[in-house]
Amino acid sequence: MTKLSVNINKIATLRNSRGGNVPDLLQVAADCEKFGAQGITVHPRPDERHIRYQDVFDLKKQVTTEFNIEGNPTEGRFQEVVLAVRPEQVTLVPDSLQAITSNAGWDTITHQARLKELVRIYKAEGIRVSIFVDALPEMVEAAAETGTDRVELYTESYATDYPKNPEKAIESFIKAAETAQKVGLGLNAGHDLSLENLAYFYRNIPGLLEVSIGHALISDALYYGLENTIQMYLRKLDCVI
């Protein structure tokens, strides 16, 4: 079964835009789980423009499914917080301070020595590690050399090209997924997956363990409601709740 992990960054963005605690991030996370989500994802950044470091500690106390913290291990307090919280999974993403959102995967060849060290540190604490990569077989193969448990395929190009030519859009992702299977890596995926393109991706990507979806899902919830939206996404993954 492919798990749905809901990224709740956008809820924190809305809360922070007004101050106070509306919407209540912790309540939304609990509701996502109650409505069928199999994980909660957050991506704290050093400027805390959405998820705050304190949110990470607060969420750890209540998440009952799977807690995934993603971000750049070289920026801000990320590594300190992850090691203190010890989530089920950490996803290493090479986003810069200036990035509005994640916009590239790791060059796992150039940065292999650093990634090896990071993977060693997190796995020593019992944290499963996933490395965010572009859908390139060579990057998946080099990721395997770091000792990581999984890779997460950066799916923005798939989402952009899907409306024009689904078969072409997914071609490189199938190859990357097959490479992950060959080298013994678990496979996650995320970024711009949506109700429009998720089912096709799921049905064509072998060994897909988890998708992390935030922006599209939270946006859809404005129209359909959070519970209904999560159920709609689960149905795209052939999950029966």
C-alpha cells in the first residue's frame, strides 16, 4: 500500500499570517489522521515562515501515524531539532534559504561524502532516512551508496508535463523507480502531486511506498472540505478506508 502523508506547512502559513493560533495546527494534524492520512509531514525553514521549530516538538507529542520531517540539514536548527525529536522519517532536501519551495533534488554524486555522514548520524538514532532526488537513475544509484533507506522523487516536472503528455511525463520516473528497486532503496515521491495527476503516477510507478502532498491537498480542502479531500486522495491511491 502507498501511504499518504499530508504536508501541513500551508496550515502554518495561514496561522502565521494573522498571528494567534487560528487555524490550530495541532488540531488539523489530528484531524488529518482521523480522516485517514497515514502520515504527517512538515518542512521547517530557518525563518520559520510557516512551520516553527516549536511546532515540530508539539507535533511529535501527538502524531500517532508516521511523522516525517523534511528540510535542509545544513540550514538553521534543522539537524538539532530532528535529532531531539527523532521522527519516524527524515527527508533531506537541499533547498536554499531563498527558495520559496523545494526546487531541486540532491546531486548525490557531488555531495555523497556529506550525505553519507548525515545518513549515518540519523540512522544511529533510529530514524529512517530519505533523500530528495531528481528522477535520474544515476542520482538514485549514488544515493544508495550513502546508506539511505529511501529516496523521494521530486515530481514537479511530472506534474508540469502531465497535462500535455502523461506517458512522456512519467517516463523518467519509471526508470528512476526501477533503479531504486534494483539497488534496494525504498521509494517515496512528492511535490505538486494532485487529484489530477496522482492516480496515473501511482499506477505506473513500481514500489511506491509513500507520497507527501501539501499545497494541492490543502487547496482542494478549501473547496471540498478536509475530510472529503483526504478521502479523495486516498481513493486515488486505491486505499479503502
